[in-house]
Amino acid sequence: MTSISATTAMPSSSYDTAMAQARYNDPTVNAPKMPENMEQIKNAATEFEAMFMSEMLNHMFAGVDVDPMFGGGSGEKMWRGMMVQEYGKIMAKGANNIGLSDHIQKAMIDLQQKMQQGDE
């Protein structure tokens, strides 16, 4: 029977990985502290991914004309930017996002930990 070590049981996203490291690491080791504002970090990373996705979708929708038969005409043209922005938010918060927010979270956590180490 094989045993599962802490490193193999850790989840893949950086937020979950950071939380698992905090849980599995030896508390006597002088490891970097976890930031206290993890929820703010997660929200900021998700908002950035939403903005990135919205910009990508804006370029995609730039070449799509309004459908005269079933489209919203000039109203659709006027509100399309807001619609695309909401599409980006939904895509970033969904389970099948592109994963950009995970990398941003990891970078923000690493940066805060380095800043804390510099203060000590």
C-alpha cells in the first residue's frame, strides 16, 4: 500500500496550494507567513482575469456586425461593450476559466511573502 505525502496531495491552483502548504508545513520551521488578505488576493486576481477576457472578447466581437433580423440594432451596438464585459466576468468566475487568476494569485502571494521576509 502506498502512502500519500503532503506534496502529492496538494491541489493544483496556487490559492489552494498555498493553503495546503500552510496546513502541511511544520509550524516550527521559519517559513514565510501566509498573507492575511487571501480573499482580497483571490478577488483581485479574478477581476484581472475578467478584464483580460473582456479585452479578448472585445477584439472578437469587433468584426461581428449586428444581425438585422434578430439583433438589437443600434441599441445592441451601444450596449455591446457592457455585454462583453459581463461575459468576461462570467468566464473568469466559472469553473472552466483560463487559469490566469491562479498564476496571478501565486505571484501576489509570493510577492507578499518576500516583502514580509524583507521586514524581518
